[in-house]
Amino acid sequence: MYETHIFLDFEMNPIPRDFREAREIARAEIVEIGAVKLDREYRLVDRYSRFVKPEYGPIQPHITRLTGITDADVADALPF
């Protein structure tokens, strides 16, 4: 049916409660964007991964345990 398929994956970090206005919009912010492009038989064609610098604080310890993403990984990344 389709020639290619693209799957997206976002890794998120919770926004601390101190940032009330931001938390009214979202409870977490993107800290990594990942994607894969597959052909019609679901074979890998290309991949993409980019860290995003969080605006609302450091990477939470439980997020590092879950994803492996650290503050050092996102330190030089561009903000969303």
C-alpha cells in the first residue's frame, strides 16, 4: 500500500512543578527525537536521532535509568 513507512519515537523528561505555566501545557518535554524509515517490506532504509536540550531543568534520574540519556548527552544540543 505505501512505499515507505516512518516511525517516530520521542523520549521525554518531566517538567518540574516549579514551572506551573509550562506544566499547564504539558507535563514533559522532548529530550530526544528518533525515527526510522522502512521500505514497503519493513526493511530499514534510514534512521535519525537527535538530542534536544531541555528548557525546564536537568534530566531526571529515573529518565536516565529508563533511557540512558544524561545531562551530558543534551548539554550541547539545540533547544526544541
